[in-house]
Amino acid sequence: MIEIQDLYKLYGTRRAVGPLSATIEQGEIVGLLGLNGAGKTTTLRILACDLLPSAGTVKVGGLDVVEEPHRVRALIGYLPDTPPLYAEMTVRELLGFAARLRDVPSGELGRRVGEALELTRTVEVADQAISSLSHGFRQRVGIAQAIVHRPRLVVLDEPISGLDPVQIVEMRELVRSLGGEHTVLVSSHILHEISETCDRILVIDDGKIVESGTEQELAARLGAGVRVEVTVGGSADAEAVLRAVAAVREIEPIDVAEPGARRFRVTADADPRDALVRALVAAGVPVLGLGRAESELETVFTRLVAAGAEAPPARRASRKRRPRPAAESAGDTAAADAAPVIDEEAPR
Amino acid sequence: MTKTWLVARRELGAYLRSPLGALVIAAMLLIDGIWFYWQGMSEKRLSAEVLQEFFYAASGTTMVASLFLAMRLVAEERQTGTITLLSTAPIRDVEIVLGKFLSAFLMLALATAVSAYMPLLILVNGKVSAGHILVGYLGVLLLGAAATSIGLLGSVLARSQVVALVLGALLLVPLVLLWLVARAVDPPLNGFLSGLALHHENFRPFMQGILELDRVAYYVAVTFFFLLASVKAMEARRWR
């Protein structure tokens, strides 16, 4: 669906992207993960034919974005980081306008708008002015305008930016529901979000794809292992039981507020959850909780970026990057967004 | 053409739903009305002279109104990010520019049409021909189209509406004042500069009810030039 070969984008003498090569297959949900200023938005804008590349080849559905932008645009639905919504229009009017703009036949207009409203669960606000909608609904309408013409490729730039935790869960479900019929490319700097939503992750740093694969593949390749957190009760030596499980590589006790409970972070070569539960139950240790540690992908990402940082010193020195807090999860999105960040992305 | 009209309809809706359109029309009518009363009712004058004065005033308010109507066309979309909806859709830049121009021009035409009661009063109570009124209005609309295209270029180049207004004015005012420069230079340059001036020599025949095709061609050419420049500026944006 998408073939990118040696893509470069320069702003004056500053290289924002490049050399960047990647391939995305039809029906995949792929996450583009990178820090602010890594080149995510620039890459997506080039894919959406909003920006021309400085060099390289970008093809969507076999069509070159430079030679046939008009035809490429008909294949794509794009949600930029700020949803492009006319505040004075109602949701239904906006979707009708977006559909006509993208060549939906007038006979199918009502049906397509209805489908987009239902899929994004915006039927209840269909006849409200966009200016009166909450941020969460605006994001949904932004996605609705991107899919109203049933594009083959949906490109979403930071779709969960500024959403509250409930809206994030809903948005995650919505993005996942788009897979299959559409190829979906989602960008984010929220590690956990990409991990939850996407089939495959492209890690972008300094304008280049530095790694590609599923979360587990990336973790295995970098030797980060799979991390889980287990909470147990009782007085038995749970740590010894955990240590005896074959795949377990490392165990780290974590503080827990619950009286009588103990929590451990377990790092293993492969997903150890089934084996851990069996071993604990066999040893008579009460299992109070078990789950994947959210910081797993974060470790992978930090290692990748750190590895990249050692390579090209010249440009890195010129980037206005400040260190970000390590634990950016869905819950602290707002704080992450509010923080003064890094390099500005492409000028609009 | 379908998409041009689609963009134009959306823009017209935005004008009608926001206070800007109503404010601009109200201000135009107020100023034209005051001028008309002052020139037409305060002393005895020939009907044709009063009509000429009306079109003189209307030309000024039309140029200013054009800039105010055009300033938001692209700059506002860039400010709010909605330009992305257009720039990533299968619509050509020329269709976007024409649609936006058409909407502002139609708003201007609406405001101009509402002012028609003043020349009609002269027609009913005085001695002027309908042809004089029609030619005068043709001149006002042609001047309005040229000024709107200039304002639109300002809006394409600017990132905010205020800057768009200032840029539009910076392009428009020197074009209007070229006739003053023409008076200060020797022939044949003075004739050339005077012929380029947006108002003076090119608009006066319309005020007097004289239809000269070369003046019509001048305004069409100016409008075409600035619309073309707007399209090129939109295209260039994708390279930045």
C-alpha cells in the first residue's frame, strides 16, 4: 500500500526527514513512533500530498505522490494533529462537504455520511455545530471526515493528543475498528498507545526509521525481554518460586500500598504469564494481580533512540531537544503535551 | 467547476453565519448613504453629477470592503488548520482559489446590489439614464473584483488575517496612487503609469456612464493576474 524509498525532506538546509525507507501492506495498522521533532508529521504530510518531498520516492497504492498527487489524495483520508473542522458547520454538513470534496457520488452521500457517523459514534452530535463539541468529539469528527469517502489509507497524526483516559480507550477501539478495510498509519510519541493500537511499529528518530516490527520483536531484538508485573499475597517465598520459572531473567521487587501484598517486576525472554501463574498456584502463593508492564516498549524505544544518538552527532547537536520524562503513558498525555518540547515540526 | 462552486458555497455560508459579512455590508451602506445624502440632498446639483459622486464613494467603500472580505479567505484557514482539509483532498489549487474568490465577490455583489436604492432614487426623481447606472455598477463590480483578487493574494501569503489585511492594503494602495506618481513624471512614462492606476483614469469613464472596453479589459487583466499569483503562491506552499 505504501512504498517509501530514500525519502528526504529539507527545510532550507535543515534535514527534517531522511533517508527514510519503509513499506506498509494493505490492511495493516502501523504505528509511527517517535519523539517530537523526529519527523513524524513531515512524513505523514508528504504521504497525504500536503507537502512535496525534497528527494526520494513515495508511492501510495502504486501511485507516486509527486507525479499523481490528485489521484493519491483520493486514496487517502488524513487527520492532522489539529482536526481540520469548520467551527460554524454542523457535523453532518462538514462530513457532506468533505465527502463531496473527495468525489463521493451525490447518490451515496447520505449513506456514506451516516456510516462515518455511526463508525465514529458521533450520531448524537450530528446536527450540532462543531464549535459546541468537546475535544473528544472533535477528534472523532476529525476521523469521520478522514474516512467518509472510504479511503484505502487512513493517516492519523497523534489522534489521542489531549484526550482524557476514557476518550483514549474509545479512540483506541475506533482506530482498531478501521483495520482490515483500511490500511491505517498512526503517529504518536506515546509509547503505550502505539503498543496497544498497532499491529506493527515503525520507530522514527532523527528523520529515519531506526527499527520496525511488533513490540515483542523489537524487545527481543534489543534484548529488552518481556516485562510483567505480578502481585502476590501470603508469606511464602514468592520470589524464589518466580525465579524458578524457566524463561525468567530478572526479578525486581516494587513497592505496593496494599497491606500483606508484594509486587515484583519480572523480565523474561518470552511472555511468562502462563508459567508464572501455574508455578505460583502450585506453590500455594495467592496471585492478586498480573499484567504486562507498561514500560516495556519504553525501554525498547529508549534504547533505540539512545543507539541512534551515538551515531550522527552533527545534526543532533543542532536539535533543540530537551529530555522528556521517561514514563509517558496514556494517563499522563496531557502533562506530556503541556511540557515545552523539542524541535518544532514542519511549519504549516 | 463543481468543486469551485462547492468551496464558494461553503465560504458564503461562513460569511452569512459570522458577523463579518453583515458588518462589512452595513458599513458599506452606511458610508455610501451618508455620502449620498451629503452630495445629493444638501445642495442643488445635476442628477448625473450626484450619480457620479455616488459611484465615486461606492468605488472607495468597495475597495476597502474587498480587503476586509478577502482577508479571511485563506489566512483564517491556515490559522485554524482547516486548510489541510482542502490541501489533502483531490481538488486543485486553482479550484480552491477560484472558489474563495467567487464567494468574496458574490458577497461584495450582494452589498453593492443592496445599495441600488440610492441610484434608483435619482432615476425616479431626477434625469439620469438606466444605462449610466448600469455602467457605473459594472465599474464598481470590476473594481471590486480586482481589489478582491489583490486581497486574496494577501490572504494566501499571510499567516494571520491582520497581516493579510495589511498585505492586501500594501498591494492595493500603491496601485491606486499610481496616478499621483504619473503626474510627477514626464511622457511617455506618465501615460503608462496612469494607465496602470487601479482607480483614477480607469474608473472615471464608468462613473460618467461611459463604457470603454479597454477599461473593462484592464480590470479583467488585473483580476486574472492576482488570481494567477494566488494560485502560484498556493502551489509554492507545498514546497516549503
